Amino acid sequence: MDYSIKIGGEAGQGIQTIGDVLGRVFARSGYHVFTNQDYESRIRGGHNFYQIRLSDMPVRAPKRELDILIALDGASITFHQPEMREDGTIIYDSALLMKTFDGPQFLDIPFLKLATDTGAGKIAANTVATGAVLGMLGFSLEPLFDIMDIILKKKDDEARRQNRLSAVAGRDYAVANCQRCSFTLSPAGPPKMLLPGSEAVGLGALAGGCQFYSAYPMSPSTGIMVYIGAKAKEYGIVMEQAEDEIAAINMALGASYAGVRSMTGTSGGGFALMVEGLSLAAITETPIVIALAQRPGPATGLPSRTEQADLLFALYAGHGEFPRIIFAPGDPEQAIRLTAKAFDLAQKYQIPAIVMTDQYLGDSQWTFDSISLDGMALRDFRAGTGEIDRLDRYMRHAFTETGISPFAIPGKTRHVVVTDSDEHTEAGHLVEDALIRRKMVEKRLFCKIEDIRKEIAPPAYFGPENAATVLISWGSTYGIIREAAEKLADERVGMLHFSEIYPFPGREKFDYTGLLNRADRRICIENNATSQFAQLLEAQSGCTVTDRMTRYDGRPWLVEELLEELRGRT
């Protein structure tokens, strides 16, 4: 069992609502779900779609072939009819599209009329469509009713009743009239949790002890801010929508200097404005976590599309030389763990940590049976008041063997806390002495970098030990490449995935370079034009990538597309 459903239409037609509800119904019913979205940068109009894949086995990526298409506009039929399976079905409302389509693939369902007949009005047409899809697949409507009760909790009983009737009307019409609907449901497992990537980053921030979040809304990072803002009161977080990204990072730095774990989030253009603040964090040794949600550039680029083209920017951004941590989760579970880890290491080493996502990861949803928080201990690396008060003199930038100085909360000790964006002494006062400058650079960089590297996990490997071909991935390509590798396992294809990017992982825990060097083909697959991760891998490991597969049209890979290209190369 492996079905794909696409809802297509214009912005403002409720496409996302239908998709979200169906995804939640399938997950609550015990099936594995993967969803992704494609939308234009506009409030109304244009062509958008929401795609859902459900299966009785884990699914991690979108497919090209569709089983059901809900067409809310004519463009959906034009664009997506070629994607339909031979026995697939397109459902539409001829009154809504003002056109009738002939052929066995089409099923005309009067969404608008069925909704108004229940008394709910045209606004419930999407509820009719949702009920119709569940009827076509043979699903019970009970999980839908439970979800609708949550969504409509502020509505009166009559509104909830009318929406239930609309769903039933859609279900009954589809069951009675869909002659070619022969979907078979495999036995379901226990209900599953459905988690979007952006919310997972937000959850990771909560798990990491975030107490302050500031940002200027910029897609595709805005979902993180929205999630944390919704949880701010419950978890005691101060959330500030700044006037721009320069203010956002400086607010977060101020909060971090004051002693709380702080975070900001943005996309490439906003990160460009944050770069001076990034260097300020480095020289003042102020911990900060930055969520960098990539989108295609340069400049405004494609604001609502996806790309992995900011890796080298994140790696080299900032003037001067200083350590940083870069994580790039590949799924929501990794996003939770790596965001929490970013907070932990940023405070421990008093450095900036960057969590890289993109529109594809941020807006996609995955199902999980459960997500364990084991091993995600929240450690406080700030110096205790008693420890500091025992010192005759507290120096914020004191030289130590590890390069990590005591980090006290201003106002909590009898000492005055001083730091400076100029080069400074151990006590934080401006200085231009050559020897102190040299020692400070070594303290911030060389003393810390190897200890940080020991904290970095090696890449994950999936596949045979004697792989002839190794597919190399990083960040959000994890799901699609893992699925491709699993389908090609009989051809001795394996997958090596990097999610902890910098400092580049050592080989003490896992000699991944030996694995790569034994393979005949080493194919690096990325969503950018210049194979940025391949450049980094070759420079840091000495391994040569034999093939580079890139996509840079703002869209993610699809399972069939990737398999077709890989089979042509392996």
C-alpha cells in the first residue's frame, strides 16, 4: 500500500487546510505519512499544491505518480493530469471550475452544492472534498470528526454539525459514484504523531532551554517563530518580533549576555544582515543559536521555494576567524535533537551555532511512532554565583587551558562584568597589544576547535558494508536519498548522510573515508548548483567525489526522478 494524493488550486482556496486535515486523519488512523507543499509567493491566486503520501511502510519523500488529484482550479488538471497513474482519479466540481471534463479518470463531485445543502454554506466545500477522499480510500470518518471538533472548538454546535454533515455528504457521494475506486487499506498500526520540520526546530529549542527568541518574519523560517510564539507563555519564553534582522540578532545577543539561552531565525537575505552580529557573538564569546532556513537566492530569489545553497555562506560568514557549529537536520527527529544540541554546545563553548533547514524540510511533515528525548540532557554551563564570588577578580575573557572562560550572569555577583567588540584584555577592556591579540585569537579558535570537534557525531550510514556505490547526502535530502538507496540495495548501493556538518566530523568513531574509498562510485546529491557539500567533503576528508548530482530549480527531488537518474549512473 503506497498512495499519493495531491490537492491543487490557487492560494486562498484552503489547499493547506485540506492537506493538513487529511494528513492528520491518516496519521491518527495508524498509517505512515509524508507531506510536502509547493506554493507561490503571493497571498491569492497563482498555482499551489499540497501532496500527501500514505503507506503501511515508512515513507520519507514525495513520489511523482498520483492516485488521487483534488482539482480546485483548472490549472491543477493542466499541470497534474500527466502525473496520474493509469487507474488514478481526478475529483473536481464542474460548477467551481465552470467546465466539465470527460474520461474515466474524472469524477465530478458537486462540492459547493453538497455543502450548501447541509446548511453549512460554500465555506464547507473543502470539508466535502475531504470527506470524498476518505470515502474513496475506505476510511472511517471518526478521526476526521475528532480533528474537526478541535479545529471548530470556537464555533457553535450547529456549525460543527453542519461540517460533519458536509463530510458525510462528500463521503457518500464518492462511494456511490466512484466506479474505479479500488483502493485497498492494509492493516493499520497504532496512531502516529505527524510532525512538521519547522515545528521540530521549535521543539528542539524548547528542549534546549530556549528562553528568548527574536526574529523578523522571513519565509521559510517564520514557522519556527510562530511555533515558539504559540508556546512562549506556557514555557516562559520572551518572544520578540524585531523590526529587522540586525535588531533580531542583537536582541538575542543581549539576552544571551544577560544569561538566558537565546535564538534567532531567518533565511539567506536576513542572515546576510546578521553577519556583523555573528562576528560580535564570536569576539564577545556570547552563545547564540541561529536557525538559517535556506531558500533560493541571490537576493529575494524564490522566496517560497527550496534550495541548499547557503552552506558555504554559513561556513565562512563573518569577518575574522572564529569557531562555529553548523548542523543540518534531515528530518524532524534530527531537527529536535540537533537544535537542542546546538543550544548545549553554544553555551558550553561560548560560540555561535547555526541550524540549517530549508523550505522543503520546514514545510514537510513526517510520521513517527514516538520520539525519545533520552540523551538530551539540559546542562547549564554558566558559572555559579558562589564560584564567581570566591574570585578576587572576575574576568569575562580569562585565559584558560580550554579557551573557555567563566561565564557569569551580570548582576548576580559582586563583580562588574565587562566585554567589548574591540579586541580586549581578559577583563574585557579594549586593547591593541600584539601579544594579547595573539593569545585571544588562539583562545577563541585553536584552544576550542578540537574539543568542539570531539562533540560532533559522524555521518550515518545505511546499506551494505561492501557498497560499490555510496550516495552522499546532507541536510534535507536525507529522506529522498535514503529511500532511493533502499530501493537500490540489491545493486550494492549505500547511503552516507551528514547532519553534523562543522567542525567536520572526525574519523575516530567511524572511518567513513575508508567506506568511501572502497566504493567504485561516490555520488554526492545536493539541491544547489555548485555541489557545495562535495567541495567541503573533499577539502576536509581528502576523499574524491566521482559524481555530482545537483538540482537548483527550487523544487525537491521526487523518488522516481532520482531513481531514474541514479540507474543511469550506477
